[in-house]
Amino acid sequence: MGTADPDWKESTAPPPPALRTEQLVPLELPPPSTLRWGVDPASIQIDTDDVVRYVVVARSDTGAVNAFYEGIRCTAWQVKQYARSGGDKWVAAQDADWKPLDSSRARIHSLVIARSGACIGGGTRTPEQVARNLRAQLR
């Protein structure tokens, strides 16, 4: 966490990458979450605006899949959802605004991603470092 730059401007987010549900890095979410969550390490991107963008997938015990294309702004401790998918195609998020990272049910997975990988360490991060950080939280 840091101090947000008042002159910061978000870059145009790239379109969501192809949805992959294999080789996800699992996330450890606190109860009462019954979904299995994971980040697609190949989807992690960090643009010149320093937003960490990624695809996170939630799978139920019945096999239903929901995916979210999100971005985390570590310096402001905020998250933004760009698109979602029920497993077939991406649909732009209706409410694509920056929201505070918090432990609400709607954003707990984003908070775990920020604390476990996306926002660890100051300075410049690479997608590979973020993926490595996320994998390390499983040990």
C-alpha cells in the first residue's frame, strides 16, 4: 500500500485474454467460501500505469465456472473488474469503477491476490514475480 498519485491516469486496458481454466495458481480464501479460486498465471499483465491485470477463475463443486478479468492498483489499494465470463465468452462489466480492496464477499478474492502476490514488494514488479508470489503463498 502506498500513497496514490493524484495525477495518475489509467492506460486503456487490453481486452480480456483467452479464458483458460487449466494450470491455475490456486488461492487460499477464508471461510465461508466454498468455491475453488485460481489465477491464470499466463494472464497476468502489468502496464505502464502500474495496474496488475489478471484473470481469476471460480469453480463450484458442481463444475460451474465463473471468471473475472480484473486489475489491482496497489498504490491506491483498489480493484476494478473489466469483464466477466460464465465459461463461454467475456462480457464487459456493468460497473467498471475502481473500488477499495476490502474483505467484502464480492472482493475477498481480489484482496487475497493483492496480499499474496500482486502487491508484494515495492517498486517495479513483473508478471513472473506476481505469479511466483502467488505460488509461494501455497507453501
